[in-house]
Amino acid sequence: MLDKQATGILNVACREVSSKKDFVERLAQRMGRELTRTRAGSAASMKMKRAESAGLDVTRAEAVLGHPLPTLDEVAGDLAEMAADCS
């Protein structure tokens, strides 16, 4: 983005909106892990306000870069690969 001399607010993230549950499950799957001690819940039931999903509008960043940002599966795969490299 520096090479493109982009200015202003640019959201750089996965190009898909997902629930936090979907993200954790996808990451575990890509890491070859089974989620055995987890339980699903709702952010709405928490005392402190929390977002139900994770996602940002990345269309401006994609336009500046000239290509799509990664999908949820690509992000989970990259994170799993980085975690494996740290082991």
C-alpha cells in the first residue's frame, strides 16, 4: 500500500464476514485439531457488549491493491502454517 501511496482509512482483513465460531472451527480444521473442550454461545448473552461476527468492508483496500484480499479459508491456512513453523 505504501507503493500505491494509499491514504485514508483502509480495512485490511479477510474478505469474508464470519462468526467467531466459524473462524475458530476453520482454524482448528486447518491445524488438524479437534475442538473437544469448546461450547458455542452467543455474544448477546454476555454482560459486556461484543460483536456477533468479525468482518470489515475491504473493497477500498482491494481496489488500491488491484487484487482480492484472502478468504477465511486462506487466512486460516496461513495462520495454521505459521503456527506449525513456530513449533
